[in-house]
Amino acid sequence: MHSNISIFVPHVGCPHKCAFCDQNAITGKEKLPHKEDVEKVCLQALDRVDDITDTEIAFFGGSFTAIPRGYMLELLTAAHKYVGEGRFKGIRISTRPDCIDEEILDILKEYGVTSIELGAQSMSDEVLTANERGHSAEDVRQASRLIREYGFELGLQMMIGLYKSGHQQEDETFDEIMRIHPDTVRIYPVVILNNTRLAELLASGEYKPMSFDEVLMLSARALGAFTEAGIRVIKCGLHASEVVEQDMVGGFYHPAFRELCEGLLYRQRMETELDKAEKDGRLSENKELVFAVKKGCMSKAVGQKRVNIEYFKKTGLRVKIVERANIGLYEVRLLDDVEAAHSCSIYNMKQIKRSKVCGCFYCGKIFAPDEVSGWINEGCGTALCPYCGIDSVIGDASGYPITEGFMRKMHERWF
Ligand code: SF4
Ligand SMILES: [Zn+2]
């Protein structure tokens, strides 16, 4: 699995003062790393990391290519020694779009840099100006083009909910990033820190941020669409940190922001599936709707504190989520009865005991629940058919019809 060795480089001498950036808070608290620090971190990681060939040395923290040239080369020289055959995969850096040109890209190539992330933040010039970014959307396009031409992996960072950014500007940013199609994206809902221009604008009432739900909705849309388009979303929401917790005066922060987005995304997709099924007359007769999601994604789909299940319950729908192979991340499939009923043949002891009649979809026999010959999966119990011994038994308490016809259809689907 891909991993990074992170080295934080504070914003030394950044010539800008973006409206959301509190350089003093960051530069004041962090010590500048030097070549010895880079070597130490790399040596430690060599012992610790499982797959060094899928690990990058990542210089995080701001505008790497805008730091003093001598200092940048010192860090790159130290890191470069650990990159290549049998060592780490490469070096990742992040920088401003207007701090990229051919000369800098030549240097980065020479020193083994493999991935470049640009702080795009918005693709609306109006928003970039209002937030005093000091670069334009065209700078992002140009820099992205150059980075690609040089063969680097391209990453873009975007901020949602900036000053003067409404739905139209958010759409513009989303559409443009889709068009550029970077390899990776970081989605950051705006966090308003003390001692920033945004904090002043917020205090004066000039900046009226969107609601948390709007930002959540926009972030979820971006997360879903980028993932579907094959763009890896490597961050969604800020990590909990001292700076955020002490200095935040407004904006959008939640320690599990990505999980909130994922839950919302799954819920929206379940609703879309339901609408489609209703239109096509495919809605199950069973009161319980069964949605299948990718293996390992059950808890994302259920949502934090089972919020999605409760949401549907309020509308009178019982929803069950099962995991299936061959389903993509954030993809949802509403199962038809024949497919959904299969999940009732596993760990079904309680259901069988509540049933009046049972059926086996392997041999097709219909029988009384007390005829079940045995159980596997101790504890929760999965019933075995008394006639063929196969674990293909469901009872009428599942809500599905226990008829020869239905058992036959299930047999055709599953065997
Ligand atoms: S470019 Fe980066 S470091 Fe400089 S002010 Fe803006 S956000 Fe802060
Ligand atoms: Zn049987």
C-alpha cells in the first residue's frame, strides 16, 4: 500500500499573504528541517516501512519551490540519496501554481521528484482575488500542463466555501478540475483561523460562509465524482491538529469529515437507485430493501451512528446493506428479491425460528422450521437443509415468498 514519509517545511519567506493563511502561527511554531533531519527520517523509515518501493518522501507544508533556492537544494540533495532502485519510489512536493516553470521542473526532475501538488484552491478568478491568492486560474491550468508534459504525477488541492464563493464558483472549480483530470486531489473545506484576513471579514459580517450542510454536500459530490473519474482523493477535510483546534474561529471542520461525506454519498446513491427502481417498476414487494456495496464499505454506507438506516426508517423503509464483490467504491446496487433473499440464508437462526415455513433453494424442498437438521457458524447459526444438507435455507420470516417457484428462481441465480 502506498505511503508517505512526511517532512514538514514551514512557509519560509512566502511572498504572499492569502486571506486564509496564518503564516505566523505556522512558522512560529515549527522548526525548519535541515539535511540531517531528512536523512534521519529516511533512515528510520527504511526499517519501519513495509514496501519502500511504494513509499515517497513528501515535503509538505506549503510552497516548496518558493523557499530559498539553496535551502530547497539542500533538502532535495539529502532526499535524493534515498530514491531509486531498491530505495524509496520518489519525492512529493507541494507548491503554488505560480511557482512552477521549466527551470524549476528541470531541477525537480534531476533530484528525483515524482509528484507535484498545486494549491489551486479555486478556479474562479473572482474568488482567487477575493482571497488574495496572488495567482489566477490560468496559472493553475498552465502549471498543470507543464507538470504533465514533464511526466510528473499531478495533484491539485481545492478549498470549498472560500470568501465570495457561491455555488456557481464551486461548480466552476469542480468542472475545471475534472477537465484537468489530475492524478490526485485534496479537498479542504475552509477553516477560518485567527489572525487571518478571513477572520476579520467574518467578524465584520462581510464574509458570510455557506452552511455546513452545503459544504458537506459539495465535498461529497466532489469526492464521488472524482473517484468515479479515476482521480484519487487523498484527503477530504483537515486533519485534527493543534493549530486548527486552538486557532479556529469559523469555517468547516469535523474530525471525521471524510466519513460524513462518504455516508452522505452512499445515502444519495441509495436514493437514486430507489428512484430508478420505482420508475422501472422494479421495487421489491418485500418491506426490506437490500443494497449491495463494495466489500469493506458496509460501515461507510450505514453512516455514522447508523444515520442512513435511520433516515430511511423515518420514511417507512427498512434498509439492509450487504457487501458484494465486483462493486466499485461508492457504488450502490439495489438487489432484486432473488438476489437479496440470498443474504437471508446466512446467520439465520433467529429468522428460521420465527418462521412458519422454510424452503431450500438448492433442492427445492419446502418444510417446517423444526425439521432443520443442523447448524453451522456457531453462535449466530446458519441453517442446513434436512433433505440435502446444504446451507441454502430461508424462512418466511425473511419476508420472501417460500414457494417452489421462488426457490427455483433462486436456484437458477445461485447455482
Ligand atoms: S501561498 Fe501558502 S504559505 Fe503563502 S500565504 Fe498563501 S497559503 Fe500561506
Ligand atoms: Zn435442500
